[in-house]
Amino acid sequence: MGDLSHPKRFKRTKVSKLQVEPDVASCDEKLEEVANEFATHPDFAEARKDRLLWDSTSLDGLTRSTR
């Protein structure tokens, strides 16, 4: 493996990052939209209620068997 601090390698890494960032941002935006829909849409009220029940029981001391 070559020197990671080599200027050409650094430039390739930076260019790759710049190419990927818009796609990552787009995915983040889509995930935020879905999360907002889940958090606010009345059709998901029962699922949100179930999640709250799970949150209250998930820390009750029960753990998965380690056998």
C-alpha cells in the first residue's frame, strides 16, 4: 500500500467524497421525510403507541439468553 498522505491519493479521496455527498444528502432528506410522515400521520398512531410500549418494556431487565 502506498503513502496515504500522497497528494494524488488525497485528491482522489476528496473528489470521491465530493461526488458521493449529494447522494448521501438526498438519502438523508428522503429518510427525514419518511420519519416525519411516520411521526405525524394518523395512520401510524397505533405503531407509535406500540413503539412506546416496547420502549417501556425493553429496559425491564430481561436480556437475551447467552447460551
